[in-house]
Amino acid sequence: MGDGHPPAERLARISQPTLVMTGTVADAHGGVPPEFMGRAADALAASIPKAERQVIEGAGAHGRRDAARPVLERFFAT
């Protein structure tokens, strides 16, 4: 992302509802900490007009289908 900031002007042009999800568990193999991804997701959601931000407790980079499923079902049902 270049200077570390999301391209807010480009993101502001997204007109579709957008779901921005992250988890709370660190990747077992190292990688980016969940706090970093959470801050990045917050910045994305703040820049996209119809964004919804969700945090999936107990999920990591590889997801937790059981925890994400209700969030995804509700989002796609609307």
C-alpha cells in the first residue's frame, strides 16, 4: 500500500456493500499480527461508503468457518 495508507479516494468510489472481516488470533506460522490487520481493516471500512466491519472472535488467517458463517449469511442475505 505504498506509504501505508489505503487509497481512500479510490475506495470512496466503491458503491457496493462491502464486508470487511478480520479475526483475533495470530497466524500459527508467524505472519502479520491480528492487531495490524484489524487497523488496516478499520481504515478500509472507514474509506468505503457502504462498508460493514466485523471482527470474528477466535478466528485467524485461515478462518473459522463456524464463526464466520452467520456473519456471511446475514451479509449476503441483505
